[in-house]
Amino acid sequence: MKKIMLCCAAGMSTSMLVQKMRAEAEKRSLAVEINAYPVAEIEQQLAQADVVLLGPQVQFELARLSEISAPLGKPVAVIDMMDYGTMRGDRVLDKAIQLMA
């Protein structure tokens, strides 16, 4: 089972997006686990994730997290601001799947 990690400042705003993504994954019969964490916890959670998506509000962490995750072969990307703001779980799920391919 693939694991998708979403990160934001406190892990709260991404929780709604996680619910939308889970619903979309269920609709597509995809075996994925999707969770949200505060960016402060990413180093402890990184080993368990297959891909990390950052909320736009923490995109300043992209370079640091990419450097940490590169040796583990785990992609890190920023969620599109429009997809995040409109809670487009389908599009964010598509991005995660694309990054894991």
C-alpha cells in the first residue's frame, strides 16, 4: 500500500483535503494511505511515506525537505495553490500518484 503524506503548518488545514483525497481514492479503488502532519513532524514520519506533498503555506520548506528525502528516494512537491484552496482532492491525488510512478 502506497502512503501519501500531506504537510502544513499544524496539520489541520490539510485534514479536510485528506478526507477528499481518501474519498476519491476509495471511489477509484486505490490502495493508498493518506495522512496529514505538521511540517515539524516530517522528519519522524518521512521513512513511512512514499510521497510528501506540502501545503502552499509551507512551500518555503521544499528545499530542506527535498534534501532530506532525496537519499531515501521519496519525492516532495508543493500542492497547487488553486487545488489546495478549492480542496480538489481528485487533482491532488493525481499529483501524488504521478510523483510515485
